[in-house]
Amino acid sequence: MELSLDDVRRIAQLARIAITDAEAAATRDQLGNIFDLIEQMNAVDTTGIEPMSHAQDLTLRLRADEVTQTDERERFLALAPETERGLYLVPQVIE
Amino acid sequence: MSPRAELHELDLTELSALLAARQVSSEELAQALLARIATQNGDLNAFITLDPDATLAQARAADARIGRGEGGVLTGIPVAHKDIFCASGWRTTCGSRMLEEFTAPYDATVVEHFNDAGAVFLGKTNMDEFAMGSSNESSWFGPVRNPWDRNAVPGGSSGGSAAAVAARLCPAATGTDTGGSIRQPAALTGICGLKPTYGLVSRYGMIAFASSLDQAGPLARSAADLAVLLDTMVGFDPRDSTSLERPVEHYGRALDRPLEGMRLGLPREYFAEGLDADVARAVDEALVTLRGLGCETVEVSLPNTRLSIPVYYVLAPAEASSNLARYDGARYGYRAQEPRDLADLYSRTRAEGFGAEVRRRILVGTYVLSHGYYDAYYLKAQQIRRLIARDFDAAFSTCDLILGPTSPSVAFDLGERSADPVQMYLSDIYTIAVNLAGLPGMSIPAGFGAKGRPVGLQVIGNYFDEARMLNLAHRFQQATDWHRRAPASGA
Amino acid sequence: MPWQIVIGLETHAQLSTRSKMFSGSSTAFGAEPNRQASAVDIALPGVLPVANRGAVERAIRFGLAVGGSIRRRSVFARKNYFYPDLPKGYQISQYELPIIEGGALLIPAADGERSIPLTRAHLEEDAGKSLHEDFQGATGIDLNRAGTPLLEIVTEPALTSAEEAVSYARALHALLRWIDVCDGNMQEGSFRCDANVSVRRNASDPLGTRCEIKNLNSFRFLEQAIRHEARRQIELIEDGGRVRQETRLYDPDRDETRPMRSKEDAHDYRYFPDPDLLPLEVTPDWVESVRAQMPELPAAMRSRLAGELGLAAYDAAILTGSRELARYFEAIASRLPGNAKLAANWVMGEILGRLNREGLEIGACPVDAARLAGLLARVADGTVSGKTAKEVLDALWSGTETADEVIQARGLTQISDSGELEVIIDGILAQNPAQVAEFRGGKQKVFGFFVGAAMKATRGKGNPAQVNALLRRKLGADA
């Protein structure tokens, strides 16, 4: 399958992965090969087949509405690259 | 078993007996294995994180427990964990630069189960980055080498665990299997590995690759050892919505049952073009042995086998692209230096923190889910997934277990397939369908092929039929000694 | 030329559960940042979601209240996008198969009621909070709210004015509180609306291109934002421009909307069923057990109040404005058989008026139903006049006595002894012969003069009905 460089850049942007022009070209070729493999699926007629999302045909188990978590803020914040006053910090967001 | 045998030469069942008889302490055992790791691991690169103090402290606690007469079969047994399981206080990297400095603040349910059983945490094993790979070459911490041949890959993604067990660095290890990641490295390193029925082992604390396919399981030297490990790993977990509530099983209960009359299905498609002759020969010999033990073989068909690879390379990357979105440099893990703005933080953190194979799969997954392509790829793949599951249903109406090769070839050379992703993907042709259907699958040693590299025999069971699979494997191992063969130690 | 405005509302109602949608963290408002953000909420590697039965049950309750169909099988999907307040990089939300489909909400209209059709209502989790102001060049992220359960309620594009949109939002707000699904606290963000607004020249034209205005968290902003946005679109088209489909933010300080930058490339959410969550099943048995516990709904209560108690439709609508008010009224009315209208008048007039002046909710009313009923019983049996009763209410409002205690202590019992009244009235007539003559000569207005004089003479305690009757008899006005 032919992917364009624009396709590659678009999905890299959607996936938030920086990609150089050289990488984009190489990626396009590799993805092209992978999609050639994937498109073997086209040979199968799947009309009326129920999609299978899970390995089991079961339904969801629900939990009781109870508070079971305790405050672990300091342990979790200690994992973060940058925090201040109990908040995770990221570069300024413009809404 | 000779008491003079070196501790590392003994398997789990043997060590368990020694510990219970107080002929060896858990601390001595842990020390012996840590010493062996110190001399052997530099070359193999099977372990990526060790913490001897923590290990020995746990060993001493196990000795005290045995002393109180409260030990179980795993108490004091050193176990290595694939670095995909979060373990409180342990660095947990998933083989990625993204988590190179990440110390997990909690225990995975699997780790909890081993701790509760009194097992000793020996260390974290190397793996393909985020479990994406079949050769262990995609790890940020460098490739693992195959103990049978240092030029060969050990398989992946649980390559570190498999190599550690094969090289007698530990009697048992945990792994995870999304498309063959326990069975294929077990085959390529000449050991035993079992992927249980999806939902039997909790996924809580196991870093997700493809959630609907991921399942943890044990790697060890014998079927009997696997049964013991499985007893500990399996169990309902309310923290995992896909965990199954089932009565507690004892997986070793049927190990010794005679195999007379057991019907083994041989999928026509698994013995066709693409299977290397040396592997075919070893598998055929194993089948001769099994017939000698009273099994009948029947041909079955799994017609959609070849589609399992395209289906898998849609579904697994799709789920992964979403599962790996949390690695954004904000709350934990790698963060790119001096980001210009938020967009730069995200895109450089993810470009620098993920390796090439992970980035490639994220892009494939993003594409197949993106607007306008969902039906053609994702939905279609889910439909064919159902057809693949139905193939197994049909096959199991005429046989008890399905047998075949685990991998179409013996271990390939390092670097041989890493340049061509598609070639690499094809090495999972016999294992992937089992994950898509959610069935249990196992690989056990069945001899050697080209260059003296091991061959694995795959056993596929119907849902929840692990005890029968282990029965077959155990009887086979009583009739053969492939599982007792050890590679020569390194320098 | 009249333009037609078409509005669809998407309302995010925070469900009143104790714990989050997929984790056991508390949902209580006001904790210090990140103290209610568990491993699941901050999306540590390896964690998994487990769905909250309480949230599902509230969704069922809502579905029953609006007459929607409750899907036996619904599916949680992942909506993928990157944003710092979205820790997993995806939001778990029902997409193709929502738990509730259809249904309608009745809203008051000029000619009675209008039914606003609903498209769907689905379960999802909230995001965290971004704090932009406090840090130089940085944004702080608080994940306490991340994972809070929401019910997103979507209307058809069926609303035709800003006023109607507000009227719908108010009715929805009241209903959600009525059925204990959402606390409705708008300051805390428990009830937020997104408005999809488009305009067209004629009602028969196809729908115009819409803009979505996000996060309107007060009825006033909702109204202003829709007004402004409709005007902007009309001016744009009249100037020869075209409306671009986009997400906009309303700025109440400037009374204008502007495009949201963070949503610029968010058109491709790559939805797919969440592999961590199996399909949600709601069995008919479950629905029936929830139905059995449903309170009487406001619409049913309105018609009962109008039918059984004979209240005006308008009064019934006011009194069912909230479940607390309706309960208050019913508690009073049940103590005053046959005097429902008296109860309605007092609750709507005196009580709501006083609460309004003091900025109180009905739940904080200083006079409970029993004490008010006690007072109204004395009005009904003629012990006190309406005017005196207001005086008594003043005392009840600021004190803790019962009405009888106040009436007793202050000697406010009205004079209903006809003998005593007759003596007083005879005296008045005797002292005012000129006015008596005027009245008898046909000047009816003078009647009021006699009433006033009688009330003055009894210092307001004369029973007005008896005073009237006696005067008429004595003046020969009955004949």
C-alpha cells in the first residue's frame, strides 16, 4: 500500500511523536510493507460476522460505590519530573 | 538428584524439596544464584535490575517462615520477574528508555501472589521494549543472547526470562505473552513456558501492550514446575475487569494421568510451507514418542491461520497506540530536556523515550484507528478474529489438544531479522492465533535443530484445559530428557 | 429578515457517587490538589479500570425518568487525545452504544409544556483540572477530578432560542436533583453545558454549520453565549462569510466567543471499544428494581396536584420546581386536608418570597413543614386572620416556638364571637348615621369604611368574614 509522506506526518502528529523528514521517508516505506501484510485481510468476506473485541464473551463486572483509596500524593508526586504546590507542572497550556 | 549437585542445576521441584527438608537455606540458594548471575549475566544480559539486599532479606524471611513450619512449595524459591511487572521499590522499565528511571510505587497482582507464597524476588529480566518484539533486540538495555549460542537471539519478548531459566540463573521466571512472547522464547532457549487462558492471571500491575491479548504465565524447566507456578499466578482479582472468577484449581492434579486415548489434533496449516525441515523433524519425533505413550493423532484444520498475523498487526498496535499514550513526560518517566512548549514536550519525549519498533507500532495503530480507516482495518480485524476463534472451536470438537511447532525455525542470529519488521513478524505465525482466541498455549523442549539450537513443541488447549496440557507435557518429559539438557556455561 | 436559531445541548452532569467511575478514589469536592488522585486516576503503568455500579444505577434512573430506552448491552470506548489533564491519553466514554437512547424532557412553554427530544445519555469519566494562572510559563495539573463519573445528556437540535435552551437546562437540572442523580452544584462544576448553535434563514432549510461552545457553567452564561454566538453567525453570513465548524469558548467578561486552540487538531479521536472493559450489561431485573425505587416524578406530581388537590397548573409547576420544595409542600398539605390552596398560596408567596430575600434554599428554611402547617391550621379555622398570621410567621421565622404558642403568648386570637362583634358593629353604625344613609342610598363603596372601622375597633382581631357578614345583615345589604 502506498502511504504518502503527509499521511506519515499526520499520524505522527496524532500520536505526538516528533519525526524528521528523513525518518518520515523511511517510516513510510516500512509502514507500506506492514500494510501490504495487513491488507491480506481484504481477501476475506466478513459480512455479518460479529466483531470480537475481547477474548471472552462475558459482560462487565461492577464494583460497589465505595471509597477504597487513600491519599498517596507524596509518593506519586515524587515520580514526576516537575511539581509545585502539589501540582504536576507542564509547559503553559493555551486553551 | 545428588546432594552434591550445584544448586543452580536443580529445578524448582527439586529445590523446593531441599528447602522443605532444611538441607539448604533460601539465603544460601539466593546467594548461589546471585553469584552465578554475577559471572554469567554480563554476557547474556538477561537481568537488567538486581537488588541483592532486597533479595537476601526476602530469602531470610522465607527461611524464618520455613522454620516456623509455614512454608509452601514456593517459599524460599528465587523467581525472576520480567521487567513488565510493577514491583514496589523495584525499578520497572518495560525495557524502555521511557521508564529507565521509573521505580514502581506498587506491586502487580502477580508479584503480590509470589510474595504471599514466600518466593524470593531474584531480579528483573530484560525484554523487548514494551513487549514488542520476537528477538529481544528492541530493548533499550541491549539485546539478550541465547545461552545455547551467543550469536543467536533468545526470542522475545520474554527473552530475558527465558535466557535466565535456560542458563540456570534461576529455576523459574515470569513472562507475558501477547502473540507468543512466552512460548517462542521458551522454544528458542529449550525450556518450558505456558500462556494460560486469557483472564486467569490478573493483568493488574502488568504494563499493558495489547490489553485484549496480554496474558502472564510462567517459564521453568519442567511441566511439573510450571504447574506449581501456575497455582500461584492464577486467581481472581477484583482490580482487573477481565479477570475471571473461577473455582481454585490445582494444576498439577493430573500430571501423572496416562495418555492412552488422548486425541491430538495436528493442524494441517502448521506443518505446511514455511516450516523449517529441522524443526519439522524434531516435532515429528516428539509425535512418535507421544503415540508411543498412547496418544492418537488426527489432522485438523485452522484455515485462517495465515490471517492471524495481519489481524494481530492491526489489533495489537491499535490497542498499544492507546495504551502507550500515557507516557507523555508529565507525571513519571522520561521527559525531553527543555521543551519549548507543550507540543514539543509531548512529541520529543515520545520520540526520544520510545525505540524504533515501539514508535512504528504506535504509528500503525494510530493509522488503523484514524478517521475513515476504522472499518476497513480495526473492525475487519475483529471480525476475522472471531473466525480464527471459531476455527479452534471446530478443531476441538475432534481432538483434546492441538500440537505443532512453536516457531517455524530455531533461534535466528542476532541482527538477522531486525532490519525487516515484516520478516520478524512472521516468526510468530504459530503462536498468535492462540492469543487472538484467548486459548492457553504452551511450549516444551523437543530436541535440537540446526546449529544445535533448541526446538519447541507447542501444545494448545481448549479454554481452561491447562491441567490436561501439563499432563501431556509431564508424561512426555518422563519419556524424554530434552528438558534436562543444559547449555554450556559461559566464560 | 427573521433567522431561525437551532440549538442542541450536551450537558455533563456529575453523578453523585461517593467514588469515581473507574477507581475507588473519593469524589468529594474541595480536597487539596492531587490528594484524591489514585494510581488509576494518574494512569500509572499497569493500572486498570473497574466500573462503579452506583454510576450505572444513576444512569438507569435517569433513563427511566426521561422515558428513554435502556440498552441491555452498552460499550465503553476510548476517546484518544493528548491533553495534560487527561492522564491516560484517552477518556473512557460510551460512544457507539450508549446506555440510554431517546427519551424526552418536558419544559414549560408559553402554551403549557413542550417536549424536548433527547438523542442519548452516556456514561463517561471527567478530566482533571488545568491551572494556568499561578505559574510563570507553566500550567499546574490537579487530577482530583480525573475519573469522576459523568452522565452526558444530549438533546436533538430541537431548541430554538437562548431562552428555551435555558428553560431546558433548568428543567434538566431540577430533574437530575429530583431523582438524586446529580447534586447540581454549578459552582463546583457538577452541571455544565456545551451548546451546539447554528442558524438558518427558514425553518425548512437544512441545518446550518454549527459551532460548539464549551463549558457553560451557569444559566446566565448559557443564555448570553447562545445569544452572542447566534448573532455572530448571522452577521458573518449576512456579510457574505461562512460559518466554520469549530469549538469555541465563551468569555463572559467580554461577552464573546472565540475558537479554542487546544481543540484545533482534535477531530480524530480514534474511538475503539476499551479492551480493559467488557460490555456493560443491564438486565431487565436490574431496571425493574431501580424502577421500584423511583420517586414520583415532577410531571406526575404536577398533574396529581392539579387533579387531586385542585391547584392551578402554574402553582403545581412552581411547587414541583424541586423535590425538596415539593416534599415541603406535601408535608404541609397533608396536615391540612381540604386546604391545599391555602398551603400553596403561603408556600409560594410568603415562604418562597422570604427565602428569596434571604438567599436561602428550601432545605434551609427556618420554618419547617410542621410549624407552618400549625400556623395555617389557625388561619383555616379562623383563629387568626391572614394579616395576623404574617406577624406570627415573623416570629416563627426567627424563633423556635409553635404558632399556637406565639398566638397564645401575644393574645392574637381573632374575635369570632358574634355576640361581641355585634356589640362593636352596632356601636359603629350608631356613631356614623350619615355613612349608613349613604350606603342605603346606593353608595356601595361606603361598605369598606365600615369594615375598616370594625377592624380598627377590634385592633385587627375581628374575624373578617364574620365582620362582613354582620355588616351586611345590619345594613340590609343581603336582601
